[in-house]
Amino acid sequence: MASVDSIEDNTGFAEKNGATFPILADPSKETARAYGVLGGHGFANRWTYYIGPDGVILKVDKDVNPAQAGAQLVGNLQALGVPGS
């Protein structure tokens, strides 16, 4: 997961929500720009990139629903044939 928020904000979000995965802090928005997710007002669009072990982008999901993101993620991983998904 990546966010244009600060490390402190991301840490607070992770603690509040019990996140057990790393969150990239991108307050300079350099990574968001590189992936084309930075919106007009400086906020990042909520997109999911599926990147293979070789670094190739396999899929970009631009229709992420936060309430269903977990199920969407698992479904997309299964569709891509990712083992253990």
C-alpha cells in the first residue's frame, strides 16, 4: 500500500486499523506521479497495481471500492493465477 500522507499519518492509520503490512509514505508525491495516480488536487486516486515478481505490471484496477477492496484483491489475485490466493 502507498499513500501520499506522511510516515506519522500512515503509522497512525496502520495502528488504528490493525494493518499488518507495510505502507509506503510518499509525501513528496514522486511515486504517485510516476504511477499516474496523482489527481488534480494533489490527492492520489485509489488504484491497485498488481506487479509480478519480474516487476511487470500485470493489471491495474482503477475501480477500487474501499468496502470491498479485500475481496476484490483476492479475486483479482486468483484471476491472475497467483499461488496461495
